[in-house]
Amino acid sequence: MSIDGWKRLLVLGGIGSGRSEFALSLLQDQASVRRVAAEEFSADPSELAQLLRRARADETLLVEGLDAWVRVLLDPAHQPADDRATVAELAGAVGDCAARVVLVAPEAGLGAAPAELVERAFADALGTTNRTVADACDAVVLVIAGQPSWLKVPQPATGDAPAGFPAAARPGARPGGTGAGANGVTGAPAVASVGIPSQPRQAPAAAPVAAPAPTLVSAPVADLDAAEVDFAPGMDLPMPDDTTGPQAVARLADLDLAGTGFGDLSRLISFAAATQATPMPAAWDRVRVLLVQGEHDGGLAAGHHPQETARRLGQATDGTGALGQLAAAAGADLQVVSAPPAAPIEFRPALDEATVEAALRTGWELARQAAADGVRLLVLAAVGTGTDGAAAAVLAATAGTEPPMALARVVGPGGRVDDTAWIRRCTAVRDALHRSRYAGRSAREVLAELGGGDIAVATGVLLSAAAHRLPVLLDGPVGIAAGMVSRDLGSQARHWCLLVDDGGHPGVRVAAEVLGLTPLMRLGLDLGEGANALAALPMLRSALALAAALPPHPQPAATDAGDEQAESDGTGEDAEPAGTEPEFAEPAPQGPGPATTQPQTEPESGVGQSAGRTG
């Protein structure tokens, strides 16, 4: 088949579909084809984009194994990294490539949803990569059982189809007639849905209208106040420095320590170095605790007493509770934020869209003001009725887990486990997911249907903190649920978050695995969201201060060259006289093989002596 008519082609297909064979058949008349295995770029996934940009106009490239490239991209060894930015970089390189390019990838939607969370995250990332690369290509083909189905064809200047494309794939052609394309729009590319329809597919009655591209926030984001921010997917947020973290860890090996080093706290030092953009990060001197208070009605509130939230807030502000005492001990500011209350999600949406928007902007302004006040670290805390249940609903919708796997046990006064309340919460979350099954799962829709005001405010905080290069300590369900939502608006935000301890909370563990946030400690702390991080803060500060203050280990003094020569040729003062045997020497053993002499000495005061020397 001729390659005339397209320059950049994406070939999709399932396992054993024949996608690779089809891709090769397209290039059989080419004198020279450069085959590239995408997994070769395990050291740096962005090198694939660089290779495409360096390609010459007279070259033909066959890039195979985009799925392996995605796995490399998600490898924790490449974190922190902005996965979506790297995919966008690849798509841009495909669009700008001077050479002819054929890319081969498996179609992510042809199998059952994976059972493991990591595999579901991979399937999502592969699907995002395929969509983004497909937009950059001028042709896309799906191969099923060896049979190609053209999903996207280039638009030629004339009405003729490009050479090498079947007539059914021509723009404006459809089975049984001419004129309108397969999607009902004259001259528009034909679009085929993935899957086997049970009935013959009919052309839609009305042409679908392409949605305009969202207005993305462009740099510098930190100069925008909340009223100017567009909370849309693809927010342009900065990333932590990707060089100073490894430099800080490498520097630790040279410090003057009696032991082997900082252990798992080296990840803390790497995080602080990356977010401060210096290989010698300072201990956080200005800390602010943002305590978000949210109320959730309905089954999510099971197990809570009506006055509990007010009592906890009073303890936090007067310094008698765990959060207040720990904040005072750390010298941290404490700011309480009242979020809009949420309706019972099992019966109706938690919030309307206007309230979600206002809550996001409130959170943005809170972090923006903290940065303006010179704060160097945010601690995200939460309190309120039904917060655990709301977070579980968000995690079930965004991480694909089941409600019982995201809900912690309900523990009342005196450590009494309330299984009845836990069942009511599970039921409420399950019913909410069923009620909203036809609703979208965009960030705003999840917040409106399931999340509520506190998670919306926390989402705005995380996005704004990333925009203002302000690190955040997380340690509870509300903050981690906000991390899942913020990922779909600005994927860079999670790289500014440090999870101190998962507290043994099942929902936090699920989301942390998806977000790639490995807990710094596993102490099982459950002092209340925010208090766990504050309890660990003195240790974190001490580690950072110590790493910055310790001098490098002194190098051993060089041995005099003359002494080295004397020892090597046996003329030093400790050398035995020539022709003498050392004391306590045993007779040489008899038998085959060369004779050897093994001197033995008595230890003196527990200190061994050199062979050949006497006391």
C-alpha cells in the first residue's frame, strides 16, 4: 500500500490483532525504514520526542511499543515527573516531525478493566497517550483480526481520497451513498466507534459539534488571582526542579556521619530540594495549617454526633486538641475555612456547579495568600461530619475502587467500633455512585455529584500551591481525595505533595498508590487529619537542618609515597629481616601442591597483631 497521502500514522489494535504486521506492510516499498523500540528510552522517556524532532525529511520511522514507553513513563524511578506534559511533548514532536512516522500501540479499550489499581492507572495513561498522539497524526487505523479500519484519514486539497486508502475511508463517502461523511458532516473525517455493534450502525441525525478547546492557564500562573484562573483540564502548573533532588541525595553520601545515613528520610530531603530548587534545602521555618471544615448530610454522617464538628473546631482554635497543640508546638499558623455544606449524595448532587466553582476559587486564594505571606509549607487538615464517606465516594469514582475498600472503620468514644454506621456509609456511597452513574466523571462533575465543599476547597488549595511553588503535607482522606481530583485539572499538583503517613486508612492507601505518593513513614498515626503531619514535622525539620549543617566527611590523609614503597618492597621498619622465620610459625604442610607458611600470633588485649610480628 502506498504511503502517499499521509505523513504521520498511528496504528492501533488488540493483542494478536496483526497491528505490527499491518504497519510493516505499509512501508514495504520503502528503501530504508528506521525501526525504533519505544522501550529503549528507559533512562529518559522524553528522549523519544527528541529523536522525532531530530529526524530528517528523507527518513521513515517505525516507532513500536508505545505501551512499553508508557510503562517506562509511569516507573517511580522517573518521579517526580509530569506524565501528561511528557505525553504532550511526544505528541508535539510527532506533529512537528520532518520524517514520515508510523507509530504502533495497543488500543487500551479492547479488554476488561484490570483488577489491579496499578494496571488501571496504566490503562488510563495508555488511553490518554493514544488519544493525544492520534490528535497529532493525520491518519489513524484500527486493526482487528488483521483487517484495518481507518478511523482518521488526511484531508486532501481535492475531493479524491489519498492514494492507498480504501474507498470507504474517503472523506465524504459512506456505505450506500455519497456526500455526507460517516459522521454526517460533508468533508469531515470518517469516525468509527470501537466495538462490534449489535445492529447496523446508522448515521446520526445531526452532526456533532466539536467542543472548543479549553482556555488553558498559561505561565506565569502564580501571577493570577482566583478570579482569573480557568479550572479546566491541562492547567499549566510548574514542576519541582528535577535536578536538585538527586543532587541533594548524592550530597548526603559525603556527610560526616557515624552511621550509614538518613534512610527513608532521604526522600524527604529530595522532595524539599526539588520544591526549593536547591541541593541544600532549608528546614521549613514558616508553616501554615489550613483546616477545612465541611459538613455532609445523609448516610455519610452515620456515626457522628451533631455537635462533634463544633467541639473539634473549638479544640483546634483554643489549643486544647491534638491539632491545636501540635500547631502551637510547631509555631505554625492555623487558619480555619468553612466550606459549603453538602447535600445527601445518595439522593442528589452534593453541590451545584456554581458552588463548586466558588469553592475552588476559595481554595486557590487561600494558598495564594499563604505564598504572599511568606509561608514555606502548607499542612492540609480537615474536620467535619461525613468527610470520610465523601472522600470514599470520590476515590471510588476516580480510582475505580469499591466503597468498602476506601472506607475506614467507624470508631466511636472509648475505641468502640460501630459496624452499623460503617455499613450505612458504605450503602450511601454505593447508592450515590449508582445515582450518578450517567453523570460525567470530570473533576468538576465529581466534586458536584460526590465530593462536596471541603474536597473542592482542598482541590483549589493543591492547584494553587503548585502554581505558587508551595509544598503541601498530606495525611488524610480529604487531602488525598483532593489530590485525585486535582490530578485531572493539573497533573503537576501531586508532585508538590508529600504524604507523611497513611495512618492505616484504606482509602488513603488506594489513592496514594494511584498518585505515586509513597508514605514517608508508616507509624499508623490517626490523630486527626492534619495532626498526623504536624506530629511528624519536628523530625522532618531536624532531618533537613542536619543535612544542611553537617560538614562533609574528611578525606583520609594521603600515605607518604616513600613509606608505601618501603612497605611494598619489604624495607620498612616492620619488615622481617631477610632469611629469618617469624616466631610461632608452623611447619609447612606436606602433601601435593605448593608449600605455604601460615604464621599465627597471640592477640594482645583483644587487638590482633600483624602477621610476622611478635609481642
